Amino acid sequence: MYAGIALFLAPLFSVNAAVILLAIMSAYDIYAVRQSKHMVRLAEFTRNTELFPGVNLAPQQTGKTATSEETTTTGVLGGGDILFPLLFSLTVFAAAAPQTNLFIATIYSAMISIGATTGLLALLYTSSQNRYYPALPFITTGCLMALVIVRTVHTF
């Protein structure tokens, strides 16, 4: 579903507009998790349902252990954490494809995806257990670092 939405919206954006969109959505993600906490309430409400529009990174584990009654471990990415980097990657592809061949445009798009994944891995490496973090700022940082690398090779 996210790929279809991103594929539909990508031609509407330039790379600069997509950068601005990522920045705005990252700021909103910080606000929604840290200040208003409505994303935290939404994640807690939908944790036990199968209706959550995102990805569960660590399956929920519950059971009795020797040290505690119940252990819960979850890692959740919301729909925006998936949609906006995918939209950005497709926007880079759409901008590079007319000026290069499709193989090079695909490489550029893959580099953006690798940057997003690296940003997410940085969040997972630096995060603490049982806390909520806005993921999109980390993912956006990875996307933008990859864009800097792509733009040093080719300007579009």
C-alpha cells in the first residue's frame, strides 16, 4: 500500500520539495512523540491489535521469566516512517531518470534507501528499551546524507 501511494505522489514533487516535506514531517514526528504524545497513545492503543498501519520490528513477547512476571519488547515503525522515505527515494529516481539511464537512477534511489536504513539502524543502536523515539528524524538524516553523496556524483 505504501509503495502505491509513494508511486502515485512522487511525480508531484521535486527533490527540493521532498527535502522540505521530510524536514516538516520530521519536526512533526518529534512534536507528536515528545510534546503532545498522541503518537505514543496511538501506538499503545494499537499494539495488541492487527490494525496498526505500520511495521512491528520486534514481535511482542510475553511470558513468565525467572526475574519478572511479564516481559514485553516491541519496536514499531509507523506508516509515515515508511511512506516518506519511500516517497523521497522515488522522487530522486524520477529526477535522475531523464538525465541518466534507468540503471543509474535505480542506484541513486537504492543509495537513498540504504541511507534511510542506516539512519534507522543508528536509532536502534542508540535507543533505550521501554522508551518511545521519533524515528523519522533519524531516517531523514540518513536520507539526506545519502542525497549529499548522490549529488556529489550527479546534479539534478
